[in-house]
Amino acid sequence: MKVDHYAVFGHPIGHSKSPRIHRLFAEQTKQSLAYAAQDVPAESFVAAADAFFADGGKGLNCTVPLKELAWQYADRLTERARLAKAVNTLARQADGSIVGDNTDGVGLVNDLTLNHGITLPGSRILILGAGGASRGIVGPLLECRPARVTIANRTVYKAETMVAEFEGLGNVDSSGYPELEGRQFDLILNATSASLSAQLPPLPANLLAEQGCCYDLAYGTQPTAFVIWGIAQHASKSLDGLGMLVEQAAEAFFVWRGIRPLTGPVIELLNGECQAASPALGY
Ligand code: NDP
């Protein structure tokens, strides 16, 4: 039987759960495919992607630090990728051309709404960070008609630039961290990379509205610093980004294969493994 080849490129890539997730999707949907992880530093990206597609590869996921390079590499972009200026999914078409897509935003929205029952229309959303992940999620969040999306970043001009690019899609404003003092939000999303070094952005007290939720795009075997912060703020839910990871992978799988895998069993399996790795923390 012919096996279609897919891969995730990134640097570093050793920790990636994507091969596991896509193999589980393939098993579940009875698709014949192979999915590998390849360590590709930024300077080797174009040569590695050219070689992959020349060998007949069907699709690539791209992660840190390659999403912007993948955006430049694509022959055509979906609208959500064009706005995000970042691509996490490349798909080879029948005519050999490469389409770039960004499935991070829809992955986050599906995890928030379908898996956790969080209401987005009319809510006040705060996004911390103005990097690649933030760029991928702001458009799909605005499409859900929240009351407002505020983007806060350490380097404020990056948040201001994003507001200028996305303001046509809905109510969006920018802020530095000190200027958040006195404001309240129903949902706070951590799209900074601070959690990766067990740090927190400098957040003022009383930022989270009563019954509000916190969500860290980062994830690990133990609760992140931001998930712990959310619990301390009495968030009704304080979640990490494992569900988003699985949901963005499911959307990429759909882009490539035209089939939507069930995400629930995969999230449950991976969460169970995280809990087994840190049973004392019980999250
Ligand atoms: P980038 O490097 O593009 O952006 C990093 C952002 O974090 C910048 O806004 C930067 O601010 C900010 N930042 C870094 N350290 C701190 C700090 N100590 N305090 C305050 N702000 C800080 O990273 P990405 O956008 O690609 O990734 C962000 C996070 O999202 C990562 O944890 C990544 O793992 C996660 N992610 C999860 C996904 C999932 O599927 N669950 C998918 C994609 C990303 P400044 O501009 O001022 O430097």
C-alpha cells in the first residue's frame, strides 16, 4: 500500500508530540501515512523543505522558529495564514504548488469552546504576548465576536502593530503591562514564551473578572507558572495548551486528508500520561 509522508520541522524538535498525535489520528481514521520529526534550524529550512517535497512529501508542520519562514515559503496562503504572517501547515497540491495555512487559531478556539465550554461572544479577552502564536490566534478569536480583544506585550509597539493589522476584524486594542492596572477580563490567554522558562509576565492584581478563565498556550508535564497563577486568582478554569496542540493538529490533518479525526480520545490519552508523570500535582 502507498504510504503518504508528512513531517514536523522545528528546532529543537526532540520534545514534539506531533508525530504521536498524527499517528493516533491515522490509526483512528484508518489512513495510511508516515509522520516524522526533523530537527531543522532556520538557516536550513528552505533546503530541507525543498528536499522533503521533491521526495514526494505531502505535508509539513512547522514550529518554532520556522513559522515565518514557512509563510514566506508557501506559493499561496489561506486568508487566516495571510493575516497571521505565520504558517504552521504546508500542504502540497496536485499541481505541485505549496499552500500555507495556520491552524493554531482554530485549534485554540475549538479547545476553548468545544472542549471546555468557554463562551467567547461578548467576552473581554486579554492576550499576553505579540509573537507568532499571538498573531495566529487573534483573527480567529475576533471572528467569535468577543466584546473586545486586548493585546498586551512587553515590547508595546509589537502589540500596536498587530492592532493596526487586525482592527478591521473587530474591537481590538493594545497595552503595556503597567497600563493593565484597573482593567478586568473574562478570559486571559498567555501567548508569551515566559512559561517555557517558568516565568510570568508582570501582571497586576485583580485582572481576572469573577468566574473568569485563564489559558496558557504552553503545556508541560507539570502545571505552568501561568496555570498556577490562574488557580491563585480563583479562575473558574485554569488550563494549559495541550488541547490546543491536539486541535491544531486535527485541523492540519483535515487540511491534508479531508477527514476530521476525533480529538477527545487523543487529548484524554495525552493528559493521562502527563498526570502519570506528575501524579502529586493532580491536574
Ligand atoms: P515568540 O518567540 O514568537 O513570542 C514570544 C512572546 O513572549 C513575545 O511577545 C515576548 O515579548 C513574550 N515574552 C517572552 N518572555 C517574556 C517574559 N518573561 N515576560 C513577558 N513577555 C515575555 O513565541 P511564540 O509566539 O511562537 O510562542 C509563544 C508560546 O505559545 C510558547 O510557549 C509556545 O510553546 C506556545 N504555543 C503553543 C501552541 C499550542 O498548540 N499549544 C501553538 C503555538 C505556540 P517581547 O515581544 O517583548 O519579546
